[in-house]
Amino acid sequence: MAAAPAGMRWNPPRSREYVAGGSGFAAKPQSALVGSLVLNRFLIERRIGSGGFGTVYEAWDGRLERAVAVKAIEAAGSRGSGRVLREAQAAARLNHPGIVTLYEMGEEDGNALLVTELVDGTTLAQLNGEGALSDREIGEIGADLCEALAHAHSRSVVHRDIKPQNVLITENGEPRAKLMDFGIARLTDSPALTAAGDVVGTLAYMSPEQAEGHTAGPETDVYSLALMLYECWSGENPTRRGTPAATARAIGARLRPLRRHRPDLPRELCETIDACLQTRPARRPSLEELGEAVEDSLERLANHRATPARALPLRLGAIAAAAVLGAWLAAGHGVLLP
């Protein structure tokens, strides 16, 4: 990430947040873990987040005397255990400052446990929804994520669930953006965990090939990253609709060019983002080309923070999504991917 210009201070809200996103089986409530010692080493101190793929706790590593995050997943059945092992295998291949580090994996009392670094930061979803990021800061985050994904792809790992909830922004350190949750990652040199036709990912950020159940390669991450940057700069996700069915129908449809929303952004940047959202994976620019377009535009991106008005569509979208989720669950259905 390029250094902030003189006089500009990166100052996201102070909060510690770790969201376990992704899809898979749902972990049952594990409040009994708080106060317990797991793997004969990690003292569980408090619950700090949860999602469809587990519950995350802050814990203390008594051996190395450091704070860590412990992700507890109910290892129900071979498919669930396979997902846990796949996440651990993916994370173990990666060693990059822009990717949350895996320390250890184990199993205890029916729960699979993944121990990772504890990141003091805020999700991109929260910061962008608050209008707390300038155009240049969004660009710097995008450049960071291109570097992190380039590392993952070089290790034959495709994330498959790039979304603002899976990006943590730290107050200090370099880079400031960290990619997390490889719960549905694909190892391109290993047998597939999901069967042909299975749909995995988060609907509103899913590539057309994912939505159709086809094999997801590096081009899938390029699509989802470009879509996320489009949302950050424009204030709206162009594929998200009021219902999951409507969102699914919108995936692969012709999208409004980014420059129609933001004519003040560099033309080359907007054209590259739009090209990355091509329906056919082979027509998309490479991750390297996307990273170069973002890097080349940084000096021309504004330093001032977004106005509350620009952030408003994101907040309204979150409220609408919450309402849909509540209605879906109240009707007795399973977990809904946003």
C-alpha cells in the first residue's frame, strides 16, 4: 500500500472485530467455551464474532504469552470436517502480511479449532458503510488485496468469498488491509471438496461462473474484488437486489459502468473495474492488470473522506438485507447468504 500523503492520517474507528463469514454448516452455540482451556494451551476469554462457518473467540496463548483468535466449528459429519481441514490447508500454504495467519489446528469436544492471529481492526464493510474512507484509501486497500491474492494464487489457493466482511482494516501496520476466512477456499492442485454444480460463496459478490456451479479459478477472485471496489467507490452493489432470487437473477447481467456513478474517478481505473466484471472469465483482466490500474490511479484519487450521503445506500442495503434474513429465518428456512 502506498504511504498516506503528508498531513493525512488513517484513523478508522477503534474496535476489534473478527467476522467468520463464508458458507457451510452452522456451529451450535458454544458459550461454554468461555473461561475454558482448549488444546492445553489457549484460554478462551470472550466471544468476538460468529457466522455460518463457526464462532470466533479471543483467547490467550499461555505458552507464547500473546492474544490469539480461536475459531470453533462444530465438526459435524465428514463434509463439515473436510471444510475445516480445507481451510487449514489453504491457510497453512500462505505466508503474507495481507492474510490473517494460521497458528494451529486441533479438535476438542466435538469442535474443530483453528487458532489464528488476532487482528485489531474493523471490517471494510463497517468502514465503508460509515463513509469513513476516502477514494484514495479505498484504492490503497484494493492494491493491498491484489498483492495478498497474488500470493494466494501463486500457492494454488483461490479464496472464492471476497467481500467487505472478509477484509479487516487495521489502524497500524503495513499493509493495513488483511484478507481473512478461507473457509470455502479452493486448492487448485487438490481434489475438489464440492461436487460439480454446488454453489458456494456469498450471493451478492458471487461471480457468474460460481452462481452456475462451475469451477472457480483465480478469475473468480478478480471478479469479486472488482465488484467490491465498485461498491466502495459507487456506494452500491450493482448486483444486490431485494431478495436472494432477484440477486441471483442479476448475477451476470450487464452492469452500469462505474464511471456513470463516479465520472470524477480516473477513466482507466473505471474501465479496468468494468472489464473485470465481464461475464466470461477469459475476458477479464488479470489480477496483475487490476493491481496496476489501481496503483497507477492512487495519486489521482481524492484524499477527503466520503460524505454520509454517499454511504447511505450501503446502510439502507444492510437494513434491507437484515429484514430479508429475518423473514427468511422466521419462515423456518436455513441460513441465507447475503
